[in-house]
Amino acid sequence: MTTTITVIPGDGIGPDIIAATVDILNAAGCDFAYEYADAGLTALEKTGELLPQSTLDAIARNRATLKGPLTTPVGEGFTSINVSLRKQFELYANVRPVKSFKGTQARYENIDIITVRENTEGMYSGLGQVVSDDGSEAQALSKITRTGAERIVRFAYELARREGRQKVTTVHKANILKSTSGLFLKVAREVAAEYPDIQSDEMIVDAVCMKLVMNPEQFDVIVTTNLFGDILSDLCAGLVGGLGMAPGANIGENSAIFEAVHGSAPDIAGQNIANPTSVILAAIQMLEYLEMPEPAARILAALTDVIASGDRTTRDLGGNGSTTDFTAAVIERL
Ligand code: NAI
Ligand code: MG
């Protein structure tokens, strides 16, 4: 049966790397129909809105959305489109896998970490933002709920079980943030007890930063609150060669949006030199989400092979290929 995917090409390098990825999905024999929609600067120019209702409808209609990076205009009172999407569709889980690929200049060779970040609460809930009239004091509220903590920790354990992972590490700062991080940790321990088949570990966020840099191979699945997850997942991307190698999924009960972690890269837009890897990896995440493991594994094997051989990869990976050369090389290996 044909599955319809919402595709948002996005801004800057977005249309190139999304087109590359759609070509690869088709070459892998995925039975998809694509419903194209605009968001970001592209949508603003066409419709006067960054996130048109028709795009929201398309995301709501289909089980999965593949999204290119979007440019949020700075200093014109626009709120981040990504934050709006997370709120609108209650995409509570931000899943960011990083993996070592041979043929990159990354420092480590055996990294395979998934960060599961709570995407709606914590320091980013936007609550209680106050700046005193004279500008000398500022406050913001962090809010953790039992429901929010439980669903993200459970999500992490279910993912670990489904993917045959060994260990889930809960990352917190409950020694200092006794109320919020304390509740998160308490709930995490309760959920962990329901998964005796998975090893459970807990660690304080600052220690995790040190250990990720010194010995990242010890980590498997990490689950944490919004702010810590934002920072740790970028740190993890750096361990495997940067944002060009890192995909992310935003998953809720009824919708899921798969994207690259990097932005629209206006400095290299329109030159056919962007590295499509992050979006290809996001598409692989999407295939796994849609329970299509066969094409997911095949695309990953082809991509791994092309990156390892090196010659037709993009410049940021040390190759001298264009986006289309890179894509053609992946398709040939399928
Ligand atoms: P960026 O990630 O677009 O670029 C940072 C640097 O990495 C640039 O030098 C760029 O050329 C390079 N780069 C990024 N992706 C690459 C790729 N696939 N291949 C090769 N090189 C790549 O971050 P920047 O410049 O801070 O943001 C640009 C725009 O993107 C902004 O408008 C920002 O709001 C937006 N943005 C959107 C995101 C999203 O939609 N998920 C995430 C981050 C930023
Ligand atoms: Mg971030």
C-alpha cells in the first residue's frame, strides 16, 4: 500500500538535499507518494506566512513528514517555526542518533548513541519569563510534570527494547535542581524498574559532558530533559563529524517530523555542494518509524559504503563530489 509522506523542502540548501533524499527513497523501492508543502522563508515569500495553514494540514494528514531546514527571519518578531511545530503537534520526543562513519575526520570510531530529549517542558516551557522594569533582574520557570517525564522515559526504554540496545542512561542534575530534575529522576527510576531486560544507569549532566568527550563509546541510549538534551545532542553530533552527519526526529502520538539537525546553510545554498547525509539519515529514521526496516538497512549500507570510499563525498567530508555526485553514488550502490 502506498504511504503518503509530507515533504517540506525548506530554505537554502533544503531543496537540494531533500530532492537527493527523495531520489534515494525512490531508488530503494519505497512505495511512497509525496505531498509537498512550504514553510519558512519560501512560504513567507509565496503566502506572507512562515507556516501556512495548508502546511499544518498536510503535516496533520500524513503519518510522517520529511522536512528540510527552515530559515527563521531574525529580529522581525517571528517565533521559531520549529518550536511552533513541536507545540502544535505535541512532538514530545526529540530523537537524535549519532553514529561513527569510517571515512570522516571524526575523532572516534565506535560511537553509536541515541539522545532522547524531552521536547516540550523543562527550561524551554516558556513559562514565567520576567524581566524587571529596570532590567536588573530576569527569571524563567522550569516545569517538569510526571506525565511529561514518564512518557519520554518510557519512549526511551521502548526504543531501546525495539532496537536491541543494552543500556539507558538518565541524565539529570537532581543534586542541585532538587524539584524539577529530582522529579524527572524519580519517575525515570520508576519506569526503569519496569524494564529489567535493559540496563539502567543515571548520571549527572556535567559528568556526562566529560565522559562523552573522554570515552563516548560507553553510552548507548541517553534520556534527558529539554535543555540538557539540546546541548548534549549537539555535543554528540560533534563527536561524529559535525552537524552534517546528524539527523533528528520529532515524534508525538499522532505526528512525526524527520529532519537534519543543521540549518539552511545560506553560505553554500544553490551551489550543489551541501552534504545530504543528515537528511538521508533522517529518512532512514522515518523508514524505521514506518516499520520499513528493509529499505532503511539497505540505504544505510549504501551510504556507509560511499562515505567510507570517500571519493564522491562532499567537501565537508574531505571529498570533491557535488550533492548530486554523492547522491548518484548512493543510488548506484543500492
Ligand atoms: P547552519 O547549520 O545552516 O550552518 C552552519 C555551518 O555549517 C555553515 O558554514 C554551513 O555551510 C555548514 N553546513 C550546514 N549544513 C551543511 C551541509 N548539509 N553540508 C555542508 N555544510 C553544511 O547554521 P546557521 O548558519 O547558524 O543557520 C542558518 C539558518 O538556518 C538560520 O536562519 C537558522 O535559523 C536556520 N536553522 C534552521 C534549523 C532547522 O530548520 N532545523 C536548525 C538550525 C538553524
Ligand atoms: Mg539545539
